[in-house]
Amino acid sequence: MGGFLESHHLRLIAEVARHESVTRAADRLNVTQSAVSHQLRELENKVGTPIFVRSGKRMLLTPAGRVIADAADDVLGAIGRVEAQVAQLARHAAGELRVCTHCYTGYSWLPSLVEGLRRRYPSFSLQIAPEYTLDPITALLDAKLDLAIMNDESDDPRLRQRELFDDEHVAVVPASHRWASLPYVSPEEIASEPLYLYSRSIENSFIVRKVLKPAGLEPAHVTYLQLPEGIIEMVKAGMGATVLPKWSITNSLAAKDIKAIRITRSGVFRKWYAVTLAAAPPTPFMEEFIRLLIKQAPAPKRSLRSA
């Protein structure tokens, strides 16, 4: 005996047990009395034992029937909750958005954005997934992530990407550092300074690939630390400098114990993108998340003002 119970069996048994009547159960299920009686007999034959016994006009559960009826309450309740959740998702009335930022685990920009989201979508939740920070594309393609905030373009046709904003990469030093009064620093100055970089290796470092190597330079002393908060603390302590996206350290700069210095006279800029699966249509919640992200984004100045 196996595989004899289906959800419609549970509903049938639950209704007969609740009303102690085949007739009233049939009315509730919107079927005929004979159909209910036939299904009960068929199920009892499969089970090999009675589920109900008749006592006068009442249909009473047997011990086997009580086991099934008790389980029916739990199972049908779970099915009902799942159906309600799926219906909400279909109407875009609730859901979850799983997000991570590429190569950066700081989310100081997030609280103000979430506040705006909650006002419009109180039944939605935002789930940050920092475990996919180093390889969000694989997470997207494996459906473990809904949206990646990337600072690299991708030509993968399975992905949809939308430009968010340009962000300036800046050198970050203590407020007392000799660079703090400079309008900008050169690649040579960066290469000679002890650096803390958010990267796995020199090959993965944006500032090394895009600024130092084109100038024929390599950092004289570099420490790789994939923890932005730790990097900032090292800089505050005077242990070295770093290079980070300015957008990602806005809150840290507000404390005024560190300072952001432009790199080269014209600055170093990088574009951020919102990347999603091309086959997955964006929900209104995702669209609002992207809209608010663009709205609160920095507006970097690409030309250096003269003193």
C-alpha cells in the first residue's frame, strides 16, 4: 500500500469529519452525495480499513480516519498558505528580492533605500546575499540571486543589464595624511604608498588593471582584504591608503576622519549596472528598487575645478 492519499482525498475526509455527514460534505465540496460516497469507498478499499463508521445519521472517524483527518488539517493548511503566497507573487503584492553588490560588501547606502521601498511595498522583503559578492553572475545564472549590482559589463545574452550611474574611484587616506590637501594624486604616488585593496589578487584589482599597469607601475606594498570596514579601519589607523568607489564609502567620509582624493587630474570613473536574468521579467518591486538606487546615486564631477 502506498501513494493512496491526494489533496482532494484530504479535503473530502476533512469535510465529512467536520460535518459528520456525507450530504453536508457534498454540499461544501460542490459535488453529489453519491460522488462523496463513491470516493470514500474507493479510498477505504485502497487503505484496507474503514475511515468512517455510521452511528445513526452521523459519520464518525475510525482510528485510521482520525490519523488522516489530523494530518489533513496540517497539510491543507500548508497548501492554503502556499497557494496564498503564490497568488500574492502572481499579483506582485508580496515577495522577496535577493541582491548583492559585486566586489563590495558594504551596504551603507541601503537603509535609506529600504525606507522608500517599504512605503510602497510593505509586504515585500529585501534579502542581501553577500556570499555571492565575488561571483554574482554564477549566482544569477543558478537562480540563487535576483539582482546583482555590478561594476563590470557582461555580454552574456542570458543577462539583462541596466546602467545605474557613474561612480568615482578615489584614494582614501587619514585626514592627517600628506595627500589630504592635494587636489589629486598621481599613479606614481599611489604605487609607492602601502595599499589595502578589496581584491583577491593583483590581477583582480581594478585600480591596478586600469590605472597602475597602463602607466607601467605596480604597487610596492599591497595587502588584499575583502572586508571594506576592515580596510577603512586600517586607513584610519594610518597603516596605509586604499582605493574604493566613492559611492560605497559616503557614510564613512561623513565622519571626516578619512578623506577621499581624486586619482589623476581627470579622475577615475567606473559605471555601475543592475544585472538580472534576461528570461525573468522584472517585478514592480525590483523596478522601484532600481529607480531608488539611481535616484540616490552620486553625481560625480568629471572635471577638476581650479582653485
